[in-house]
Amino acid sequence: MIKETLSSEETYELGRELGKKAVPGEVYTLVGDLGTGKTVFAQGFAEGMGVREYVNSPTFTILQIYEEGRMPLYHFDVYRIEEPEEMEEIGYEDYFYSDGVALIEWADLIEELIPKDAHRVVISKDLARGSDFRRIEIDE
């Protein structure tokens, strides 16, 4: 599925709609350049799952856990991961294969660790169509 959004609010809303449909055990990967809206999408996704806490990209902690929604949300930001093996130190498998949902920003950096049935979300800009335009491709 390909969606086009024209504002951060629309990107957030698309994430929220997807978060409403999320079920336990799913893994969602977010891929896109810096500033494309991965965190905005993640914030909407979290709201769709019932998370009321402010969601920020866990760039320095790698993982933020939100437990107050319909099910746990494990929000990863692996931008600072240099080697996929670093994910083993935080026990990534416990989160990827759990009763919650894993949402991974910069997932292309640890592609070999991502489950084959993960949902891939690719967000890209096209400045020729405006600074707020986003093309969002979702493999469901």
C-alpha cells in the first residue's frame, strides 16, 4: 500500500490508524532518511495503540517501553547501532517475539535481525512536491 501525506498531521494520523490495527507479536520497521517523519509516524502509531505518554525517539537509549496501551509497545531507534550484534546486549529477541508490538526506527541498519514477517514502512520525501510531502509505502 502506498499513501501520500501533505503534512506531519497526516503522517501522524496514518501512523495512528496503523497502530489501531496492531496485534500482539507484530514487528513494524520504519525506514527513511533523517527528517522524513519516522518519529511522527511512531507517535501516531503509539496513540493508535492507546499510549498516552509522550513518545520520543529513543536514540540514546535504543529502546523505550510503553506499557499503558492495549498491549506493550517496544519502540526502538537503532540509529546509533554500529553492529547488529549490539542488539543482542539488550535482548532484542525478547521484544521482537513477545506479546507486544515492536516498532523499529532505522530498521535497515539491523536488517538481518528483522523477522521475515515484519511489516515494512518506508517514508520518503519529494521536495519537488513540497517540503511536507511524504510518500509512505507500507508492506502489510
